[in-house]
Amino acid sequence: MAAKTGDDPDSLMALATVFCLRNLRKTMCYQGYRNKLCLRSDIFLPSEICDKLVNTYMDLVHTDSNFEPQESFFQLFSDPRSTRLTRVQLREDFVRDRDLEAIRKQDLIKLHLTYCSNVSARSLKTLGCFKDTLVSLCLFGCSNIFYRKGGAPLACGEDNEEDDLANPVSRQALEKDFNFEGFGRLRLLNLGGLPDEIDVEPLLKTLTALTSLDLSGVQLARAAFLTQWKERMASLVLYNVDMSEELIGTLLELGKLRHLDVSRESRRTSKFKMTRKILTAIAQRLVNLVSLDISGHVMLDNCTVPHVKDAMGRSLPGAISGVCVVRQVTGSKNEDQVLNAIEAYTEFRPELAHRAINQLFDIARIQHCSQLLRALQLVIAALKCHKYDKSIQVTGSAALFYLTNTDYRNDQSVRLRRQVIQVVLNGMEQYQEVTVQRNCCLTLCNFSIPEELEFQYSRVNQLLLKILEPARQEESIQRIAVHLCNALVCQVDNHHKEAVGKMGFVKTMLNLIQKKLQSRMCDQVMEFSWSALWNITDETPDNCQMFLNCRGMSLFLECLEEFPDKQELHRNMLGLLGNVAEVRALRPQLLTPQFILVFSKLLDSEADGIEVSYNACGVLSHIMFDGPDVWGMEEPLRDTVMKKMLDAIRSWDVTSRRNINYRSFEPILRLLPQGIAPVSQHWATWALFNLISVYPSKYCPLLIKEGGIALLEQVLELDSSHDDTKDMARKVMEQCENFKEEPMEINQGQEVANAQQA
């Protein structure tokens, strides 16, 4: 069978790395002084493993809410005699000065810090510890690294956690003495987002060996200093740098350039105009250029891509909106260009990535995405990378909705769909915004529930309940969230239901019902809430108790009175009360004149076929099963109610198709071999007769498996059993006997529970 998209398994290295990080105290570490993690003395790890541990750790911290960061994690790599780090990528505000200081003795070749806003000038001192080995350095978006905290910066090696955590960075305390003197091996440097107060020329003056430089967003007071690299510089990125004639003249001297990016956000105002003369000069002077990005600039009418090709005497394929690239064309003309744009711009240019993801959204929605795996992986990466960016989260979650719908589902592996679920839940957790929440909930609706969400069961329920907490929630989100909650508690193990009940599920649903009652509105939210309560109370006495404790019976009566004609609502409510009635310890709370009269009245209901009458009779059957000694009320009389129950049962059509799904007959079977309430026995026998008659292939095997035949034989032996009860019992036994003689398949491993809504 052909592999599905994204079906490649994780490597053993990846699995082992994640396992060790989730179980540090059981694998590599022990708990030392002040509860700090310490590396075991017999552990010696090469750079391939250490780099993987650190980089995977950062990924888990930012994408897995169930992963708990360790305060002293980076300290594990403080001694290069037992651990070796060479290539480290750290991102966002989780990283602090002390984390870099912990690894200061390592011979780092590559250090990438991206959007690390909590590192200060103190970390500039730490960078000096790596100057003899560092080849590649990225400080993109580290907006505070040139500013000191409360006092003067600490020397490299000082350990002051309190200062690291308590003292904020002062934007007035600029560090002016730092430069890259001594970084003789540094070849690749990214200083994108460098503060305007920093003069970049003296900072970079000593870096004679640079071959790649990114100064995105940096304002260059003087450009001539760039010529010091004219014999070496192969890649120069000046995204969102104000262009001028002087700067263009300087760039034309960098004859070794292979990649030049002078693009800008189209929304930014600029007096600079891209002319034919400038493009011709670039094409003729930079003869090694294979990649040029000038997107976002105002292009004069006589400045067209063909002119560039003519001037160069060679073709730069794929010029789109001012972007000329040899191997990778970015743009909006087709799916390839859109995906290339997402890939190229995600990490450092979220505004452009957002635009490209929006175009992918249109492709998936209107046309058809032919590169599904790549598209999903790129959107997932963008959502992980920019979890606090509203535009990325909105467009990314919307794109995922269309990329996971029915049209694409058959091409997706379990592993890939799990990755989508995880990133969707990350979005719901990290960004409390209406559109994001709606998009994420809608995307979850594309999955088989609860099966595909079970690996994140507690987490998804917690997030949905959190969405439903606010007193005033956006109506569409509320409706989708309640639908998901209902689906998640349908046909799952009881321990899942108990866990969700403890999260506050029952109380949340009842609060929603209360709000709808106050507005006198019976809509899908109301019906789904009762349905969810029906499902979550199935064979879970604790949840049934919570329902009673939270005024559930009062809300039941109020809903009956306020919405007398809502058949679906009545069915859901009575199904729930059937679950409560199955709990012997709780039945006394239902045994009041008020409730018994209500249940008796509902025996006459024709709502939803026989469902409301059937469920009401089921509630009363369990109450009657406790015998006359517990009745304890003069009105209504027990015999009167039992007669009414018997009349109702005899009025039902035994061939009625049912809107219910039993996964166990145990609550019904317990009513069979007894004589204290023959009407309860009659109801139970009728229920079995109906189900095995209408759905023999589903329910005959279940009845046989659960020992129902032996119990029906006991019904035949009891003198107290009604004749028509015995007659139905014989027919059920005959039906099952005939079924056993026919070829059939029985899923012996099927997990069973009690009745639930289909």
C-alpha cells in the first residue's frame, strides 16, 4: 500500500532525544543542591547529541504545553569535558542571560539567537567567550542585547540569577563599548533589527572575514564601510533598509556578491525609486549575482524585468513582482511560488510570510493544493515560529482548515494529522483572539472525534472549557466548542469522562444551559450542552453526582416548562436522567412527588418517536427496581405509576428505529432476573427485543457476549414475570440463536460502555 503524505516515521535519534528530555531525572540527571538538575558523572555526550538535546528542548518549550522547562537545563552543558555543544539555536523570550553564561565554556561554531528579547548587554560579554570558534552568529530581533539591566553589565562568568530575573532592561543604558574585535573566524552574521542608536560601522569594523551579512531594518548613516568586504562578501541582506544613490553606488562595488536582497515592505514610504539605470548597473556590475530581491520598491514604468535580462546578457528565470531568483522563485503566480515565499520568509519576515500563507489559503479553498505535505509542513512551521503574531495565526489556522478537510484527508498520514492537531492546540493556548479561536475549533472539526484527538484528550478538553468560560462568548465559537465537547465525551473510556468531569465539564455545560434559559433561547448550544451531559454521565457516578449538586434537576424542570415542544431537548435530558437513575445511591434524589409526576407525564410523550417516552420509562424502571419499601410517598401511588409504565410500553412499536447507541447492556440486564418490579423487567425485555430485532448484527453479538441469554432463561422461570414479558424473552433468545447459526463477524476487542447518543 502506498505511503500517505507525511508518513515517514521519526528517527530513533529524535525519539530517544525527546524521551530523555521528558525524563531527565530518570536518564541523564540527578537532583542536586537547591533542587537543580545535575548531569550524572558517568555521562559523556558528543556534540551531535548535545546539539540535538538543546535544539529539541527549545522546540518542546515553545510548542508543547505539557513539557515543563527546567530552570537549570543549560547548566547541564557547562562542562565541555562531559558535554560538547557546537551548533545552538535559541529563540524568543524564554532565553535569558544566565542560559548563555551557562554554556560559555563551549566551543560554539554556530549560535543563533532569534527574538530573544530577554537577553541584555550582559550576554554581549558572554559572546566574547565564543570569539575564537564562532563561524555563524545570528542576533536577529534581540532588541535589548545592546542595553544594560538595572546596573552595569556583569562580567562573563558571574552568576546572579536574581539580577537576571528581577531587573528589567533599561532602554537608556546603551552599551557602546562592545565590538566584534577578535571574532576572526566569523563568516556569517545576522544583526537584523539592530537598534537605531547603534552605529553599525565601528561594531563591524574588525570583521574582515565576513562572507554573509544581514542588516535587515538597520539604518546605515554611512554605507562606504561595506566595501571592506568587496573581495569576500557573497550574500548581503538589506531588507527594509532605506535605499539611496550612495548606498547603491557602494553595493555596485561588491563584485563577489551572489545574493543581494534590498527588498522592503510595500507599505513603507520611500522617496527612492527603482529605475532602469539602477537595474542595468546592478546587472552589469554584479556579474556573479544569481539571486536578486528588489520586491516592494516603487518601479518606474520603464523599469521592467526584460530590461534586466537584456542588460545582463543572460536570463534570471522567474521575475515576479520585482523578485528575480534562479533556483527558487517567490511570488503569487502559482502554488510553487507561494510555497517558496512561505519557506523563504517565515523566520525573519512574518509580514511577507503572512501574505504568502493568505495566498495558499485561497489556493486550498478555491483551487486545489497539489503539494499537500510541503504546504502543511510550511504552515505548521510558520505557526510554531510566530505564535504571538496575530496575522500569522489567523491566516495559518484558516489555511489549515482547508488543508485538512475531506478533499485532502485521504492523502494525510496519522503522524501528519497529529502535527496539525498539536499546532492548532498551541494556537488556541497562546493566542486568545476570536478569529484564531474560531479557525482552530473549525479545523478540529475536520478530524475524527474522539479517535484522532485522544492522544491530546485532556489538553483539548481544557482548552474548549476555557473558551466556554466567559459570560459573553462569541456565538459561533460557543456553538462549535460545545459541539466538540459533546463529540469528545461520546464513546470514550469512563476514565476519560471522569477526568473531564473533574476539570469542570458538568458545571460548564450547566452554566451554558442557565444562560440560555435566562435569554429564553433553545438553540444548538442548549441542545448540545444537554447531549454532552448525557454522554459524560454515562456509567460515571461521580459526574452524575456533580449534575445533581449543580442544580441539574432544577434546570431540567425549568427547560421542560420553558420549552415544552422541543423534542430533541427532551430526548437529551431524559437520556441524561436515565444515567443518573442507574446509580443506586443517587436514585433517592429522584424519588420525589414532583419528579415522579414529571416522569409519569412524559410517558405519554410522542416526541422524537418513542425516545422521550422510552427514556422516561427507563428512569422509572430503575426507581421501581428498588422496591416498594423506598417509595415513601402517598401520591402518586407506586402501582398507579407502574400501570402507566406498562401501558406506555405496550403502545410502542417494537420495530421502531432508534436514535441511540448502546455499547453495553449491563444496566438493562440487571433489571431482568427479579420479581420486585415486573414492569422494570418488562421494559428491559422490550428494549432488548427492539434492539436485536432492528439491529441484529450489532446487538445479538453484544447480548450473547454479556451473558444475556442465561438471564432471559431466568425470566422464563419466574412466576412473577408477565406472560408478554416471557413471550418477548423467547423471541429474543430465538433471534440470537438464529443469528449464531449465520456467518458473522464479531469484534471481540470492542470496548463497551453504556447507552450514548448516536
